[in-house]
Amino acid sequence: MSRLEELIAKFCPDGVEYKKLGEIATISRGGNLQKKDFCLAGVPCIHYGQIYTRYSLFADKTFSFISEDCAKKQKMAYPNDIVMAVTSENIEDVCKCVAWLGDGAVAVSGHTAIIHHSQNAKYLTYYFHTEMFAAQKRKLVHGTKVMEVTPDTLNTIIIPVPPLPVQSEIVNILDNFTELTAELTAELTAELTARKKQYEYYRDKLLTFGVLGGGASECVWRTLGETCYLKAGKAISAHEISSEKTSIYSVPCFGGNGLRGYVRTPNQQGHKLLIGRQGALCGNVCYVTGDYYATEHAVVVTDKGQFNSRFLYHLLVYEDLNQYKTAGAQPGLSVARLEL
């Protein structure tokens, strides 16, 4: 039996009790401080926008401060309180929160709810980032361009409230997972960075044949148009494309920026390259196989028998085709320009 199971058996053998948030916490609105009130030092403060951009789940230090005079007019959060942003541009982010674990009070901006309670702050914060909470939150959201949850309505949120020793053990388990995830992410990021540098080094070595028109005697220089057939794909309306793959919409559809969705029938097949021809990312290269659909924003590259298709893929990626785009409000690459 695990430590958590032992604690549950000891403190709540009949199961965990569920309560409304309003039964275990008092919820109040934040103050009216604005970014223009920030100063270099003074009373620590949390602006609701920073909850989305700068804070993780917990904080014991702030990124901003306000003067003592300004702080006297503000609403404050105290150690163990949770500060929740209740306004967002999308429904997924609204109600993101941070537990304040600092030593003293912190001023809080508007568009927030301050949740004062006697539970384990980290336990509640972890819960507020679960799908169980999100499902309830979505029923409280109102607005169109700006999504908002009225702080008072948060009182109706149902939450499991195990005894504090159980909450503490749950937090320990989740903290360990969080720490392990951070370590693995750092290791993987470093490994991916190293592999990318290694790939770029060998790519540049293997795909450099000297200056244009020169280099190794066995290397012949040709334009892309001399060695490959280039043709733009075919236009298709948005309602004919599904964002998800189904039994009916099973054919991958590629546009100017890669996979766009799925369609019913293909217009291409085989091992070929696609070059994005419109937008800021034009010139990106995709290697595709099997049956697929290429839209008018993708150039289909079919070699004339002189290239290994995978070699051609790496060669075109190395060439950085985006540098040949035309300037303007909507950058682009024409077939004629690619053929040169």
C-alpha cells in the first residue's frame, strides 16, 4: 500500500468529501492597479496579465512593484492565497491562477479573483488546472471577444476536499512529477539543440560542392526547373477540409505551411516534395508519400529521374528557399521564380 493509500484509509476511509468552493474559501475581486503604477522597488504586486505570461503555478516573489501610497488603495493577497485571472481572450486560459507563497502581502490588479482559504494552497492550485475544474469553468464563462468569469460565480465550483495530510501527500507526488518533467525537458532541449547543430554541420559539409559553377569535377550544376517538374496544386474550399482525420476525410491535405487537414480524395500520389508558395513561411519544404492533396498554395516538385527524392529534400531545405520570396503585404514564391 502506498503512502497516499495509507493516508486515505486513515483519514477518509469512507471516501473524499466534495464541497463547493464557497464553503471552504472567501472570494473577492482584485484592485485597480495598472502597469503605469509599476516602479523599480516598493510593495510587490501581481498584474493579471502576468499570470498568463510570467508566472507558473506558484510564486514567492513578484516581477513588479508599486509605491506604498499606491498600495494603500489596492486589494491585497496574503500568503497562501490564490490569485486567479478571470479575464482572457480565450476560454482555455481564463481562470489561470497562481498561489502566492511569499512572506508578506502582495497587491493584486483588477480582472482577478483573490481566493482566501485554509486548505493547502498548492493542492487547490493543482486542482484549478485539471480538466474537472475546466469543465465546470466553461459553464461559467461569458463574453465573445473577451472571455470572463464573474468572481462570485466561482463559489459554485465543486471541489474534492480531502483532509490536509492527504492534500499534502498529493502535492508531494505532483511536485515530484513536476520536477522530473522539468529535468527531462531541460535534458531533451539540450539534446535536441545539440542534434540540430550536429545535423546542420554535416548537412553543410555534405551539401556544399564549391562555388556555383565550380567545385568537384563530377558535380554538375543545374537549375531546379531543368531537373524537376514544378506545378502548383489545386484550389479547394475550406468546407471540403476536415481538421480531423475520419473514415471519410482520410486523405492528408497540404497547403503553404504544411498539413492543413484532411479531404475525401487525393490529387497527388507517390514520393514528392511540396514547397510552400505563399505567406511569411513560403519556401518551407515538406516530404510527402502515398496519396495526398496539394492545394494551390503548395508547389508539387516531381524530379525528372536525376535525384534521390530524400537527397533533393535535404538539398532544398539547405538552400533556404524563403530568401527568394517576393516582397509585399503577402510574400510569395512563384513557380517561375523557383525554376530559375
